[in-house]
Amino acid sequence: MSIEEKREKLEKQVENSRKDIRADRMDMSFGEIMNMYEEGELIISPEFQRAFRWEKSTQTRFIESLVLGIPIPPIFVAETKKNVWELVDGLQRLSTVLSFFGKLKDKEKNNLILEEASILTELRGFTIDSLPLNYKLLLKRAVCRVEVIRYDSEFDMRYELFNRLNTGGVLLSEQEIRNCIFRPYDNKFNNFIQELSKKEYFTNIIKIRKEDEQRMYAQELVLRFFTLKNFGTTFDKNIQKHMDNYMLKVSKGEINFRYKEEERIFEQTCNILYGLEDNIFKLSTLNFSTSMYDALMINIALNIEKVNKYTADELLDRINSLKKDKGFRKNTNAASSSKYRINSKIEIADKILFD
């Protein structure tokens, strides 16, 4: 391909992609923003809100910045078809103000008590009730730039926007972004994933860390299971994009997802693995290996009748053989989530578990 042809292709790509992005901006006071939140015109989904993880010292510094008139970054919202705004970026900042004013719907994180700030050391101990009225009004009238993203662009471009806008002090995980981006569609599949991620038969076998749980890693693992089982292990880009595409198609109704049947298979698969040994997905020094998760969950789900013919000891022996297999271990090193390696691991596991 000549350089001229490459330039033409680039120009077309830029032109088409720029059409997909529509954004407006406006300056609003925090008082106005809080009113929108209370009236349900600005949504912070409960799952997204759980990602509010700023320490009190960081929250205090932000309140201090507003009192002092220090410029702050904008917040980003996505406008749904019903003209409701859903928060995309700015969760920590907006939640800090809502918490200080006692308006957060998550009551456990409400009513911030300020700590000593770097400049305004006398802020320590103040609440919204004890703060002087003039400073309370100053906070309400403090101006915040709001960037509004319109929801008429293609999914891939929207996802890039959400991902790139996630620039705050506490970065969102891939699943936290999905939780926000798919809300304009039918949320049934998203809710289904969240419900399964909390099932005891699942949490007992994955045993993820608390910090990973807060970042929706359990939900991501459920989505990963259904994506690889139903959408295949061959994909063009990477596993995360593959999961994005599957979730999009199910959420839009382009794929017929049989909820009751899929839940039954998922539960059976987890129950087969439960009780075999502690940390069944452990591999070498990793307490939880996605390589083991993919290999076991997918193969067992697709071969439940075969697995049911084994005793627990027979199945465990085969799993331990898989963990020791050189070919399998070779594919668990760098780039273990590439399409080639995911395919190879699942194929090797199938032979060892069922041959």
C-alpha cells in the first residue's frame, strides 16, 4: 500500500470517527448538580457509586480547593435517550460534595467530617452543619464544567471515550466502565451478571480479594465465562474487546440469551468444582489464575454429563495433571489472554480432562 493510499484511508477513518462523537459543555454550580441528583435527573448507578473510594484526607483536599477557588477538572456525563444524565467520569469529586452535604444515597458514605487540609488547617472537624454559612453558600455556588456526551455514536468509539475519560485518582476497572456504558440498553443482562457474581456457590470457588471485589472483578469473571462459552474463543482484538462485543449484542437483543438455562449450567459448573480442593484455580504462585478459570469453567460447562461420571478424586487427579502439563503451563506465561493462548489452553484442558 502506497503512502498516498494510507493517507486517504486515515482521512476517511478520522472523518467517520469524528462524526461519532457529539459533546456539549456547560458550567453549572454544585448546587444545581446536587438538585439534579436529588431529582433523579443525574444518575450515579448503585454499582458505580460503590467505586467511591477516596480517603477522607483526599476528600478534604477537594473541599479545600472549592473553598479556595482553585480550578477543578470537569465531570463527564452521558445523556440517555430519555435526556437523563449518567455520570461517566468525576465520581470521586462529585461524591465528595454529595457526601459533605449529606445527600449521597449510599448512607454509609454520607456526612463527611473534614480533616486537616494542607492550607486550611482549621478545616479539621467541620461538617456541613458546623461550617460557616458563607462558606456553605460558596461551596453550593462553586462552578463545575460539565461535559455532556451524546449517546448516538457507535459502541467502540463510546467505549474508548469512557475508557480515556477515566482519568481520576481512582481508575475504574473494565467492568466498572461496562456497568456504566451499557445502562442505556436493556439492563437485564448486566443485572443477571451481577446477581450470579454474588452467588455463594461462585464466591466460594473464586475467592477473590476484597479490593478486586470492589472493582467488580467477580462480575467480569461471570461475563468472561459466558463470552468464551457462547461467543467462542476466537476474536480479532483482545479478550476485553471480545467481552465488550458479546455484552453489547446480548444487551441489544442481537443474541438470544436463555437466562434460566444459562444460570443452570453456570451453577452446575460451580458446584462440580466446589469442594474438590481449596483454591481450585490456584496455579503456581497465583492464588487465582484466569488460565485455570477459563480451562476448567468452559470445559466442564460444555461436558457436564462426562464430568458427572467421574468421582471427585478422579476429576481432581485430572485437574492436577493439567496444572503440571508443560504445554498448558507454556500458554499461561506472557500474553496468556491472547486468542491463540486462550484457544490452546482450553484445547489442552479438554484432552487432559476428557480423553
